[in-house]
Amino acid sequence: MDIKNITIKQAHELLMSKKMSVLELVESVLKIAEGIHNLNAYLEIFDDVQKQVEVAQKMIDEGNAVLLTGIPFAMKDNILIKGHTASASSKMLEHYVATYDAGVTKKLRDAGAIFIGRTNMDEFAMGGSTETSAFGVTKNPHDITRVPGGSSGGSAAVVAAGAALGALGTDTGGSIRQPASFCGVVGLKPTYGSVSRSGLMAMASSLDQAGPFAKTVEDAEIIFDCIKGHDPMDSTSYPDDFLKREFKKPKVIGVPTEFVRAKGVDPRVLKNFEETLESMKKEGYEVREISLPALSHSLAVYYILMPAEVSSNLARFDGVRYGYHAEGTNLLGDYLRSRGEGFGREVRRRILLGTYVLSSGYYDAYYGRACLAREILKRDLVEAFKEVDLIATPTAPTPAFKIGEKTSDPLQMYLADIFTVPVNIAGVPAISIPSGFVEEGNAKIPLGVQFIAPHFEEDVLFTVGKDFERCVQN
Ligand code: GLN
């Protein structure tokens, strides 16, 4: 049995037909997990797996199983699981133990999914390479000299390595889609408000969403179907009847050509993207060039709105109520030392940026204008979706880069988010799907294509994604 490459759907069938028990499945996956210590993708493998296995097996035996029952699952370290540490890969929360389940955790638990461990990430989800983690970088399973992407790099890496069948990440500006692309797996950022944010550690609340990593589009859909839906604990989550949309088969793919050909996009990425569009045409899709001038402002908008929200959300970590504490000579000294030592450089940089753009002298010039530009981008997208059913871009402008390559130049790192941030600014859903490889020495480094759909039309993404997977296989 090829456990490393098995999908959720296939594992489910084996469990249901009793060709395999939950224990056998979980033990085989745990064995793979033990074998990838060198990747530093798991921060912890949980010790209560046995208990969860019993619950899941009982659900199967009593005929109460659903698709995720008994499926070994990994969770990003900023998603709360009651009784387990959740550190957001920060020294600030190194010993913090969650006192309740996140909304998404609860849904997965009710479905009988088995949480096997928590995965490494950029500190508080700030980064695109998992290099800002306080607990060391995660390595890309396709080439251990390269980053897995970020911030959910650990979740992407464990799924790519077969050390979990599915995983959750969070995506504020690309942190599910970009690592999915770098590691050669599927990653979905759902519509803002379709999945509960209760129990996720907030980075930038108007942009954050949790979503799945999986080996196939079908598996990503299975996970999304489980975690979506209204949660009274999250006031921005939409009522369930709002999520129901009439499905119409997508036909027209819009491509913002000018934007995609922007400076700095690797020619091999562009070539792969052209090939992707060609194969979609063969599948019967029409590809139409569209113009979205506001897209060129999205990085600037993101790097104002995001730090502004970060600076406000992270104010709660004062070293007094919970989290890392360092003793100063007075209360101010406590704050300065606790926050100065508890947070890493990137987090401190963003808090500084955020308090600057929100300060009274600069609020109108930066934060106010970024909010206006956000509305323009949303309006442009609504207009574009009158003409096309979905939009395609590469997921990232380059393949996975070398560890250390961009750490000394934060601006270079921020540019890697160019294709993913517009999606969070507008709140629409998008999926990244493996689209091929580039050869680098002896290694084959994965590439990904991103499809973007209108609000609440994840169905469109799953349909086009499955069509695309079929073309890639043939
Ligand atoms: N790479 C982006 C950033 O550094 C995205 C982060 C995220 O989506 N959490 O902000």
C-alpha cells in the first residue's frame, strides 16, 4: 500500500470496506512523520492520538462515519486545539495551551478527523517562507536547500511528504496558496466569512481565513465542506443560506495579462502558465484577456492594511496577562522587555509599520487611502466577473527559493505575494493547483496555478480545478 501518496478519498474507502483500520492508517502515517524530522515541519506530534483513533473507529463500526472519519490531519500552530500548545511559532506563546477548540477544529473533531500534530509556520503568520518561525526554518520536501513557502510552510510540507492526508493553514495574503505552490500540493483560500475565524490567532482580521491543504482538488473540497458554515462565535461568518449559490459550469477564464507579465516574474513560471492556459483551452474553456489596473496597487494596499491590523491585534500580548514575561524595573519596562524579547524581528517590524500608518499625522495619507483603494479593487473585480467566470494567474512569481535568499531583504520577500494578496483584499476565494515542475540541478521544483472565483463560488474553483488536474495527468 502506497500510504505516502494515498488521498483522503481512497483512505476513506479502505476504512469503510474494513481493508484497513484507523489504527493501521494512523500508524503508517505517523511512521512517515517520524521519518521527516529533517524537514522540521512538525513542531509537535501529539500524544493523545490513540484516544482519537478509538473514537473514529467506533464511528465507523457504528455506521456514523463521514468522509473525514479516521483521517490523519495536521494543524497549523495558530489554530487552537483544546489542551494542546498553540504557539504561532513565537517565543511569545511558546508555552501557551489552548483552553478551547477553534471553530474549524470543532468541525473536524466532530467529523472524526485525527489530529496528529501541529505544524511550523512563520511567526504569527508573518512571512512567505517559514523562516521567521522562532523554532527554525522548515525545509521543502522537494529540495531541502529551499523554503517550503509560508507562512503555512509546515502544513504544506507535511502533506507533500505524505506525513498527513490533509492539513489546515491560514491565509492572510497568500499563506495557503503560495506554500501549496512551492510544495506541489493543492491549497484553498475560502471566501472571507465562509469559514469560522473563531480560535484562530488573529493576524489581520479583515484578511485572515483558514483553509485546507490536500493532495487533490477533490480532497480539498472534502475538507472545505467540513469546515465551512456559520459560527455564532465569529460575527463575520455568513449565515448558511447565504452560502448557497446556484451552480453554473464555468466557461470563460479571464487573464490579467499585463499584470501577470509584470517585472520580476520568472520566465519559466510564465512559460508554465502559458501551457496551463493552452491545456484549459483544450478542455473547452475560453481564455479572455482582461484589464484590472487596480491590481498593480494591491501590494501597497496590503502592506498598509495588514500591518495596521497586526499592530492592533498584537497589542494584547503585553507579557502581563499571558505569554512570555520578562521583568523590567517598572510596568513600562515589563512591556518593553516582554514584547522586545518575545517577538521576533519581522513581527516587530510590522507592528512598527502598523502604528506608523495609523498614527494621527499619517492616518489619512496611508490607512485612509489604502481603504479607498481596497474598495476600488473590489469594484474592479465585480466588474471583471460580469465578463468572465474566473480569473487565472500563476500562484507565485518564482519557484521555491533558497533558504536565506531573501531574509536580508524584506521588500524582496513581500514582492513574492504579488499574485495572492489581491484575493484577500477583495475577500474572494482562490485555489492553487500544482501545474508542473522546473528542473534545478537534480531536483524538480513544483509550480502552481491560481484560479480566483467570485464570492462564495468555491464550486467553480473545484470544477475548474478537477478539469485542470485531468489535463495535467493526460
Ligand atoms: N506572505 C504574506 C505576508 O508576509 C502572507 C502572510 C499570510 O498570508 N499569513 O504577509
